[in-house]
Amino acid sequence: MPDSEIYNKILNLPLFLGMNSNDFGQVVSSVKFGFHHFMPGKQIKKEGDACDHIIFLVDGAITSITGANNHSYTVSERINAPAMLQPERIFGLTQHYTKSYVSATECHLISLDKNEVRFLLESFEVFRLNLLNIIATQSQRQEKAKWREASADIEERIMRFLHEHITTAHGEAFFKIKMTTLANEIGHSRLDTSKALHKLEDRKLIRISRGMITVLGSGI
């Protein structure tokens, strides 16, 4: 990638939006960026790895994979550029990735290690505010979701369960989950859960197959 194209990519990353040319010139001259290229199917990060960098996806697409604590189901999502990989995990109580990431297509990523992030936070207000806004928005959405009224309707309960485990509103999400596990999660019988899933499939919100639920773009 030519240097000018790289710098344009960096300037348009979420944490640098709004930065003026003088500040950005200082960033380019004083901050060490990591540049990474992955072919399809390569492991980028594994769940449990230390989160000691902020990683930006600038080209291509990756797949995020999240597993339940008891390993009873997993959720896979396709993430298209531009995106960041769990920036909230670089600080705080648990500084480890809670997802695994695999390249879905050929892709390019840019990384900043924690020391560079600290320097940027201390030196540039725009960077500091951008990161605070991203983390605050995420926190507020999670808080709001906790207080949504519970529904007695089984189809709504299923969709709520699916939506609560999806982190991106673009593309499809894939749940590898047994019918009995889903039924237990939503508090209904296996038979009623199966009937409700077929109704949701008829509405083209999901697609079901053995041990798999795909949430379609229309259902997100």
C-alpha cells in the first residue's frame, strides 16, 4: 500500500477522526504503527490473548468467534472494514480478548501498542475524546439493553437472545447451538422453540439447519 494511501487510512480511523493536519503530522512523525497483512483463514487473535494493542481493520473482512462460558454454543460474525477489535479491553479489569478473530478475506490491519496509545491519550485531545466516546457509547447501549421489558412472546424472546449476542449490525451472524440449549436459554420447551424458529424462518429473519441458526441481515 503506498504511503499516502496508508496515511489516509489512518486519518479516517475512528480514533483519529477530527484531528487537524498539524496534530496528525506530529502523530505520523512520533508514533510507531504496526502494519499487518493476512491471507484468508489465518488466526489474528485468539480468545484469552492479552489485549496489549489497539488493532484496526482497514481493508477486507474478518470473522469474530465468541463462545459461551460453558462452551454450549458459539457465535460467529463477519466484520467488514473499517473496524476496531475490542478497544475497551486494552485497559480495565480484564485486559484480554473475549473473542477469536480469523481473516475471512485477504485483509490489512494497523496496530498501536499500549505505550503508543498512552502517548496519544496524553498528547491529543481528539484521540482521547474519540476513545472515550466509543467506550461510553458501548457502555450506554449495554446498560439500556438490560432494562428492556421482557416479552412473553417466544419469537420475541428468541430474537432478543440472538440480538444480545451480536455485536455488529452488518452482515450475517451464525449461532452454533443445539435446540435444547436455546430452549433452556429462553425458558421454553424444545418443541415450542422449534415451532417459533420455523415461524421466524418463514419471516426471513433467520435460517435454520441442524445445530445452526443464521441471523440474516434483515433480522439484525
